[in-house]
Amino acid sequence: MGPFQANCFLVRSGEDMVIVDPGAEPERIVNLLEAWEAEPLAIVLTHAHVDHVGGVAGVVRRFGVPVYLHAADLPLYERAAEHGAMFGVPVESPPPPDHWLEHGQTLSFGSIGFEVRHAPGHSPGGVVLVSGEEAFVGDCVFAGSIGRTDLPGGDTGTLLSAIREQILTLPPETKLYCGHGPSTTVGAEAESNPFVGRHATGGW
């Protein structure tokens, strides 16, 4: 969605719906949910870079849903409009988060559940949301790549450790929904990702 082409996920189980990373185009998200006659229960953010939070304000205004964010990313979240302006992208400032995400926490939204794993490195408060055989990994890892670490708060060593400890420890068949680009699996990245796979420099 939007000029940064970030992925937004509408996670649905029966009548229950959760939005993960509404990064832009809130009207598009709202229109789709209204067409489905769906009322979201929450917005859960994998991290607070502007391309993942730019649509929060519009969705909250329409549905009044609570926002979940890791506290370490609050400074980024609060400066979303400023960061958008730096790229020439108008972004409405998001409302304050309602709940903090913490490592090891279990979230339950009706029939939808997530295990929260703190995975910093791309941003200080990046998290992975694990739900059964699926995981929403934000910009931690991509198909054949990893998130950038040259932004404020980023650190390459921290990110590589987080990927190995919080993502590659999941079952190989776990499907990874990434913040940009196509989905992948734990097994595929563990085998061939040039940064963290078995044949990467340093191995694991």
C-alpha cells in the first residue's frame, strides 16, 4: 500500500478481524472492511516506521479500534507525520497507542491469537506476531533478504540475532508474511537466505 508499497494484512477468522500494519491508504482499508461488513477488533503494529503506520489514524477514526505497539518504537510512531514529510508523503499523525506489546505476550482477539516475539534491529521495537503456522514478521526478514539497518535505531548485529532467535527457531513450515514483497517460509530462509541462512557468512 502507498508509495512505499508496504504490505498491510487483514487477518480474519470467522467474524473476527485484526489489522496488521495499516501503512497507507486508510480509505482503501475502510472501504474493503465495509464491503465485507467486518468490524476490526484491533490494529497491531509490527513496528512504527511511517510506511507501516501511515493509515492508522484514518482506520481508528472510522472504527475506533485500539492500537497495539511495542513501547521502544514510540518515538518513531510519534514522528510519523514528520518522517512522511521528509519523503514528500502526507501522513496524518496517528493517535496514541492504547496497549504495549511485550516479548512473550499472548494476544487474543476472539478466535485470533498471536504470540509476541520482540525482534529489534530494523527498529528498536520491532516484533514478530506468531499465529499457529503463520507469522507476521514486519521488516525483520524478507524472501531472500533482511530489513535495512541504516535507519535511526537500526543495528545489523541485533537484527541478525533476532532473526535467528525469534524467527528461524519456528517450525520450518511456518509461513512468513513480510512487510514488503512476497511471503516465504522459515525453512526457505534458513536454507538459502544469504544473510542468515545455513550458508551465510558465519553460519548459525
